[in-house]
Amino acid sequence: MAVETRRLLLAWAVLAALTGLTAAAARAIDHAPWHVASILVLGLASAGKARVILDHYLDLRLARGWRAAFLALLSGLVVLVYALCLIGG
């Protein structure tokens, strides 16, 4: 198997694992003691998925400037959504 194929399969496995994590966190969001923690896990997992997609599927791991710009934008969005959930929650 080619190195590129292995890298993409590993990226796919990471995305699948992070999707499972977000599903578990979404189920726990209605339980009062876990509300804030589950929102935090959802945000971090979403940011992780975005990074895997940017790095491996859009191949931005070599384009440092574009990668940094996208990651800054996505991180700001995750922080904004997390803050709004805490304020409205």
C-alpha cells in the first residue's frame, strides 16, 4: 500500500473516531453536570476534525500560511460558539 493511501486511511480513521466522540458528547449535553464539558468536547473535536481535513484532504500541511489562516478562523469560530453556548445555557 502506498504511503499516501496509508496516510489518508489513518486520517479517515481519526475522523471516524472524532465523529464517535462528538456523538457521545452530544448525547451527554442534556445531562446537567456534563453540559459544559460536553460542549467543550464538541468544540475541540470539531476543531480537530477541521484540522485533519485541512491537513490531509485539502493538503494544506505544506502551505503554512493558508493552514494558519484557516486554523485561526476555525479556532475563533469554535471559541465564539462555545462562549455563546455558555452565555445562553
